[in-house]
Amino acid sequence: MKTTLTVFLKEVKENLRDKRTVTSALLYGPLIGPIIFVLIMNSVITRELDKADQPIKVPVIGAQYAPNLVDALKQQGLLPQPGIANPEAAVREQDADVVVRIPKDFGQSWRKGEVSQVELIYDSSQRDTGSSIDRVRRMLESYSRHQGAMRLVARGLSPSMMAPVAVDDRDQSTPQSRAGQMFAIMPYFFVLTVFMGGMYLAIDLTAGERERQSLEPLFANPVPRWKILLGKLAAICVFSLTSLLINVIAFAVCGHFIPAERLGMTLHFGPSFAWQVLLIMSPLVILLASLQTLVAAFAKSYREAQTYLSILMMVPALPSILLSVMPIKVAPWMYAVPLLGQQVGITQLLRGEPLAGAQIATCMVSGLIVALLATLLTAWIYRSERLAISA
């Protein structure tokens, strides 16, 4: 234990002097995620809310054929713009989000009591046009329902005849559960922070020392190599855990700058959220430290190890990609899968649903078992004499 503690203190002290490691583990890694997250969310939320609050400018072709319709749309917040010659090209080239086209026979069909056609021209593949399209469609549907009711009244019929079934929405979501759905990408930032927090340290303590030819003198000491490994892993874990702690605090602070309440959502990144995140993420700290050290052990140079670990960095993203592409119902077995269990658990916390003790225990025990296996495999690799040879 004394050997392990000596190696641990030595590695921590030396890497605190390394600006690259400190910047990556304690500044860049834990802070860049919250900053980017806040900037993106603020931009998206502010833009969408501003678009919803302001009148929408829409080119209207054939406005003269349906003046009453155009007046009704104006009252709902639509600002008709002059018609354009080629509306299809305009929406494809993003010169207009949506174009309304009224045919010449609109008035004739209207006077006959027939269905009058109105065209909405848009490009659904343009991501920034969805809200504008929905607003214009709702305006037209509102006008259609109102005029349909007026036609029934003119014929002495009740408008309720056109709506034999009334739908009463009972949304079971809460302000925090809606926020959890919107911020479901956040667990990936925590995993990425742990990875980045220990990556450069893991590279330097294995591939870096191998390249500097300082690993062989260290192994020449009459102490078991697994004790040396534990000292190095402890140093990596300390940096990773510190990085995660800074990241959690940064998200708690940055959460106050996200105008989620304007969307009817609530964010709670308080102490309860923080300690539960740290608890279920702790096995990943050990697991990723072992995997990073294991992968770096196969590299003969610092640059080569960076290449290998850059590929390994894709692994933590898999659960987030899986859950975003294939939304699935949460099952108890998911908490027993490292990375997936953390993703599911933190998402549940974001939704305001407390984690049960059994879920936390399953997440931690399974993660620690896999971390132990990875550590044993790394210790076995450390026994090889080739590890100390740089060429």
C-alpha cells in the first residue's frame, strides 16, 4: 500500500505541473460542455420563442381571390407578403419558410359551398422552418373550423354536429419531465467529461513514460507491478472524478441561464441531483481509467496513444445515440449495463423521477464488476516485459 501511495502522490504532483493535463482535465473537459450546452439551448429557445411571439411574414400568392381569408390570417398574426413567381424554388433555397397559394377558383368554390383549396408550399427537410409551417397551418385550420361552423348555423344546424367526438387532452407530463426529454443529451456530457478528465493522464503515465524510457527504471524496482498500476489508476481516477465534480457544478450554475421556464419546463440541478450523478458515475471513473490505461499500454508513443484513445472515445457515445435514435422503454436490466445504466439513470433524474436504491445499487455493482475485470486485464498486460520497451 505504501508503494501504491508513493506512485499515486508522485503522478498527481507531476501532472499538476503539466499545463496540458490540467487544462484538459480541470478546465477544458468539465467546462466546455456546459458552456456549449447553455449557448446552444439559449439560442434555440430564444429563437423559437421570438418566432412564436412575433408576427410571421408569409408570401401569399392569389391574395386577391380570398380577401376575407387573408384578413382572418392577419388577425391571427400573419403578415402577407407579395407573391413570388417561383415559390417551390424559394422554399428550397430558403428564401421563404412557407408560401401560401390561393387558386383563382377559390371564390367560386366558396360561393357554391364546396371545399376551397389552399396550398401550403414548404420544404420539410429544412430544420428551421417547422415552427413557421405549424403556425400557418394552425391559422388556416382555425379559419376553416370557424367558417364551417358558420355554414352550419346558416342552415339552421348546430356546429356540434361536425364534432361528434370531443377530445379532452390529459397530458401527464410535468415541467421537469418535459425538461428531461429536451436535455436528454446531458448524460453524454458527464461521461465525456470523465473520459477527457483522465485521458491525457492515462496516456502520459503509460505511453508517455514508455516513450521517455522512464517506465523501465520504474519497473526495475523490487515491487509488484500491480501496486504501481494501482497508484497510476488512482491518480487518473482523482483527475477524472475532480473533472466530473467541476462539470456537475458547472451545469448547476449554467442551468440558471437557460430560460426553460419560458417553455413551461423546470430544471433541478441541486445537491440531490449532483450526489446521485456522482454516485452512479463513480464506477465509470474506474472503468474508463482502466480502459484508457489498457489501450495506452499498446502504444509506443504519446501520439499513437492519442489515436487509439480517440477511437475509444466513440464508445461512450453509443448509449446516447442508441436512445436518441431508438426510444425504448426503460427496463430494470438496463441499469446492469455500464454506460447504458448511467444514461438511463441520469435521464430519469432529469425527468424528476427519483432513483430507487435497487437501481443505484445495480448500476454501481455491475459497473464495479466490469471495472474490476478491466483492471485485472490491465494488470496482466502490465506484467509483460515488452511494456517497458519503447522501441
